[in-house]
Amino acid sequence: MGSGPVELHVLDTHVWIWMVNGGPERLLGGATDAIRRAAGESSLGVSAISVWEVAMLESKGRLQLQMDCLEWVAEATRRAGLRILPLSPEIAVASTRLPGDLHGDPSDRIIAATVRHEGAILVTRDRALLAYAEWGYLRAIEA
């Protein structure tokens, strides 16, 4: 009935936050459909660096969480139906050797390296990452 297994989709940090903290209406329809399909097939993830980004945003007061940050991560992972993709040595090194001209933000570089390493599709609204995808260095859909 279906067209085969759904490919792994990796959420950019802001997309993960939107999905969990009441902002999924901010997502474009195609992105929402892709996320739902991927979650239903256990093919949805976030990079481990996204956990760090959430914690940093919360510690700086730029993100308000209704619970302890670690509890939020556990709940956000469960509720979104995703898994946290580890930051392996291969991904860490690859993030320093990305082809093309992606800016120097370490989190974005690690997310890009994770997507490339996993052969996944990035779901993002980040203009630099979308441009990086347009140049053919990774696959992405606009959130």
C-alpha cells in the first residue's frame, strides 16, 4: 500500500521546539506531513547537539520550559516520536570538513554533518542550511 520505508528525517532544533512547545502551526504543510510520516515509521530524529542548544536557550532565558530541561528533553523526544542521534567521532570530525561554504556555527555544522552521515533529510527553516541543501551538499525540506 505504501511506497516503501520512510527515510530518516532530522529536525533542526527550532523545528523540534516548535513541534513540542505549541508551535507546529508555524510549520509548512509539506514539512508537517513529512514529519508525521517519519514519526509513524520511527524515522525521525534530532542531533544530540539540539539537546545542548535547547539547554543553552533555556539557561539564557531565551526559551521557557514548563519543566526541568532534562524532563523536557525526555518528554519532547517521546511526544514527537523521535530519537536522539548521537554525536559520534565521525560526525564531529566531518563537521570540520564539510564541503562548500557553510558558516562556522558549530551547532549547524554538527547538524549538517549528522544529516550527511545518516543519509537523512533535514527539516529546517534556517536559510543558510536551506541554501547549503540547494548547493547539493545535503537534502532538506523547508519547515
